[in-house]
Amino acid sequence: MQNDILSILNESEGLNAKVFSLVRFKLLASLAALGQDGATYRELKAALDINDGVLFANLNVLKDMGYLTSGKITSEGKELELYTITPEGQDEWKRTRTWLCRFLRCGV
Amino acid sequence: MEENTDLAVPVPPLRSITMEKYQKVIAFFKELGFQFDISRFDDRLIAQKLVCLLELKGIDLGYSCSLYVRGPYSPDLTQDLYAFPAEFAALVSGSRLTPQEKETAGELGRIFGLKPVSLEVGATYGYYTLRQGSDPLEAVRQVKRLKPFYSEAQVALGVSKAKQFLFTPTEKDLEALKEETGIWQRASLTSREYRGE
């Protein structure tokens, strides 16, 4: 693998540019760590401190891209929306992280 | 030169180390009477918080908990819960708890029961105080920030249970408590004497 900046920049063509926003990074990073377990909408909202409009819109974009799924669950008698990362989402997040790390020269 | 295989140290396969790790957790669940069902969100939540509370109490289960959007959480535990759902559901374990571990499990069950909200609040409060070194007021503030969907009463109850489970009063604490409550105890005794009881 080459380390010159042009090669690194060209490697970004294999990535999904729509993932590159702070909110989407936060969501993918949070949900990737939880795997199949996922997190509820209210947990994401509170922990990431993102307002409803922005959160809902970005979750839907990630869902439309096939990176997240959602479904209803019941907790303590309350119906909640649970968001889970898909294997495609995990792969894309891994690719993005790896590329970002090369771009920012992590560990160099 | 021929290799001397007699000197080789037998290393258990990684798989058996992992098995031991999750089997200890099953032994705790069994002791607590926790019938785990992977399909239930609350069960997965209870499992995470029980393990984090036990780790905070000083029992090394091999599942270190860190702070995630869901509070203190172990992704390694999630992996094992999904990898061995039948074993967790049937509470089948080759691992045995020591008398001290049984006592801790009993205490955990007595104080928290298997209530998801109390366990979640308690584990979060414990994590902030014990792992992040927050003072009690700051820890409560962080719990409320991370779990704003729980009522004041639910937070207060969870925090109180965490204190009961995780913190053993020191000699100094007991002395301070004695001093603080002594005046009321003396007043009560005087009152009883006055009433001729």
C-alpha cells in the first residue's frame, strides 16, 4: 500500500461520500460498537446530544443506504424504536475508519 | 537441531478460555434466577448491567465495561450472548461460584432484583464514581444527562441501590454517621424515659 498523499486521496473513491458528516460518524461509531444489540432512539438522542430533527433525518438516510435497520421493541412496558447496524454498515464504517486513519496518518 | 517438544508449555485453545469466561456469567445468572432470553431487549439490558455492576464490585468476569451510548457496556459480552444463546437460556454452566461470589450475587439480587431501570441507573452511577472518579453530585448529574428519560424518583432509587451495593462504609463513615444520628438516638431514649416506657 502506498503512502503518498495522492494515492491516499484516490483510495477515497471506494468510500461512500454520504457517510462523511459528523452526525453520521457519531451514529455509525456508536452503533458499530453495540453490534446486533443496537440502541434505542432515546438513548442515541441523549448520549449524542443531537436534536430530534437532525437525528431522525440522519437515521433515515443511513437506513435508506442499508447501513441501519430499525424495529419496535418493548422495554418496561414502553414501546421504543431500536436502531441496529447492518453488516453492510459495519463494513462501510470499517472502510471509512481505515481510510481516515491513513489520511490523518494515525500512529505516525 | 531437533526441537525438544517436552519443553513446550501446553496452551489452552482460545475457544476454551472464552467458554470459561461466559460460563462464569451463566453461573451468576443461575444464582440470581435470571432466565435470559436473547430476543428480549430488557433481558439483554439486564445482562449487561448485572455484569458491569459485578465488575465494578471487583469481580473479574473478563468483560470490561466502558461507556457507550447505552451507558456502561461490554461489546464482548454482547458477542457471547449472541454466540451462545441456548447456553444462556438453559443456564447450563460448567463453572461454579465461590462462596464469596455467591454472597455477592445474593446481595446484588436482594438490592436490585432484576429491574432494568434500577440496574441501568445503578451501573451508570457506579461507573462514573468508581471508574471516572466523579464525586457523587457530578455522577448523579451525568446519570441524568445520559438517561434523561428516567424520572427523578427512578434515578434516586437506582443511585441509592448502587451506593448500597458498591460502597462499604469505612470506619470513618460509620463514626460520622454515629455522630450525626447520635443526637436523635439520645433524644429518642430521653423521650421514652419521660414517657416511662
